[in-house]
Amino acid sequence: MKVFGLEITRGNSVNTEMPVRVEPPMVEAIAETSGVARPEPWMTEIGFGGGRGGTGSQRLPNVTARRAEQHGTVFACCNNIAGDLSKVPLKIWERKADGQEVRVRDHPAAYLLNVEASEGVPAKVMRFALVYAWALRGNGFAYGPRDGGGDLEMIEVIDQDGCNPLRAGRARFYDFTDGAGVYRRVPSRSMVHLRYMALDGWTGRSPLQVASETVGLAFAGQESAARSVSGAHSKAFMKLGDHYEDDAARTRNAKRLKDHLTNPNSDGIPVLGPDDDIKSLDLTAADQELLSSRKFDREQLAAIYRMPPSKLQMLEYGVKANGEQQAIDYLTDCLLHWSGLAEQTLALSILTRGERDRGLFLRHDFGALLQPTIKDQIEAVTKAVGGPVYTPNDGRKKLGLPPTEGGDKMNPAPNMTRDDSKDAKGKEK
């Protein structure tokens, strides 16, 4: 114990102080009644502010993450980005002092990123869910706790709507409920937080949020088309006067007007009483023609996500003959943009500061996306072995074949096979 600031102990006492944890302890936060930390479902439908309640036109549909998923082009863009980034290996590399890069295979995070992220959850499922939420919402959250020694235990995707980022100076904390149902508050070191277009470095913004008015126009066109297909060409509300003799007459007149509006064979000109009124809630034919001519539902949404039209089955922009070049354009223009941001953000949460200083980094292996044909693969390996770049056994390993005896010797280059011995010179004379 301490008396006047001095430590007083028994002579035979043993120091029982616990070692200092490498990571901050994971504490369970007090459940709050506020709808900000644990939002109700209606709060997730507030939207990004492009339509109702935003700075744009009040007649445009509200842009929300759940509403955006219902648009085929938005879903295709997010699905392509998340699917392609999750189906390729995410490898850990170490850059040596001489610039040589060596694959690190025994790091615990390599198993979590490519095999099993958490108990019973494949790594590809975790990475797909994380990147999909990131592309759709601008923020993707996953819980990455560490043990007392600082080793990463798992990477668990959490409820994206239920995670509440907090700020204390430059430090960031996150309130959420983990997979075990425990409500936690953890520091940023224990949270994987992918954020897109974060102008302050932390607050992610969805591409749909930034271009919310354009996206709202695309949603308006889809809603109008859906109403037309359903057979209800006119949507309106009716205001009836008070001059009717009884409720039955009022009901009959309301039914007459409603039948006239919903009847596809009507002339579209209802007969109203002096105090009756009809307010249309649908887009006019001119509005529909404007939306159709500008094609916001395809080209603009694809441009927002940097998605080549060929990946969205817009085949009028290319033919099958240049499919290989389209795949290269998709990799360089779209995937490398998203993967570069994801790799650096994941490295900050998964790798320690010492590991990053040592030269460890993450990189997606996009070789799986550009698989060559058997003919191209054999020709490339043959040229590399005879180059020489590979030994014969290196080339056989690339093709999945077992090594052969004497195959570890490098073949000489074709211009170095001339025999300069004396016998050869005599024969030449």
C-alpha cells in the first residue's frame, strides 16, 4: 500500500504485478438508449440526402443504401468490385533493403485473410461482405481483436448499420455489437475500417452520396418504369368536397374517380365537382422521355464506380475480339483503384507498426483474373526456360508437373551455345 506517496510492502511479499498488455483491453460499453449508437431500422432509411430532405430537388427519390441495392446497375458495380477483390488471394509480402520482395507465408494474418476469417466464416465471405459494404456505403467495418501478446485472433464482419464511430481528439473509437452479442467499444487499432472519399481521413462517403442528385434521377426513372409495368399509369391523391348528400354518394364519387384513373382504356380526363381536386404524384411523359434519353441508369452509375461498360454487359461499347484488352482496362482503371485503398487500410489494422517498418505489406494477386490459355502458358514457360529465366524444373513447377533429374541446371542462352574449342576451330578451317 501507499502512505504519503511511498510504497510500503512486507519483506517477504512477492511482486504480483500483471504484465502490461500490448493492445488496449476490450471493454464492454454501457448500452445506450440513444438511437445514434444503436439505431432503429427507420434511421437507416434516412438516406444520403440527394432527394427528399437533401439539397437537391425535393421530387427526387431518397437515395439510401438499401434503396440503391435494388437498382441493377448499382448492385452489379458493387458485386463486381467485391467479388473480384475477394476471389483473388490477398498475400503478405516483405520488401527487403535491396528492393527484393519476398512472400511471407507463416504470418497469422495470411490464414485469416485467405482461409478462415473467424469461426465458421470463410475468408472470402468476410472479404466480400466488407468490400461490398464499403463500395455501397462508403464505409466497411470488421472487428479484429488481439490477444495479450498482440496477435490477431480473427476478422469478424459486424452489422454495418449498428457500428457507431466516436472521436476523442485524434483518437477514434467504435461502438458495435460483435458476433457473440456483446456490446463493445474498441479503439481503431482493433477495428478494420475501410472508408472511401474520406476528406478528413476518417469519415467515409459513398459514391452514391457524392453524386446523390444524379443517382436520384436514375432511381426516379426506375420507379416510373416499375409503375408503368405494373399497370397503374397514374398515381395521384383526390380531394373531395363536402357538398355530397351522404357518405354513400361521396363513396360512389370517389370510386368513380379512382376507376377512371386506374382504367387503362379511359381518356385520362376525369369529371370533377366544384370542390374536388386531383394531385398527380407520377412523372409526366416529358420527364420520362428526359430520363430515358440521358440513360442515367447505366452510363452515369458505371462512371461513378469507374466500371467499364463491358463488365455491365453493355456490349455496344466493345466486341468479343477485344475482350482481353477490356479485361486489362478493367484491372487498371477500376480494380487497382479500389484494391490500392483496401490494401493500405487493411495493412494499418492487420499489421503492427513494427511489421510495417520491417517492410511487410499486403497485395492482391490479380494473376488469377488473367488466366492464360494452355497454349499461351506453355509457350511462355518454354521461352522463359530457354531464355534463360527459369530452370526446366521451375517451368515444370509452373505447369503443375513433378521435377525431373537434371532439371535444376539453367539452360544457356541460344547465342552462348557456340563451341569455341580448338577442335571446332580446326574443323571450320
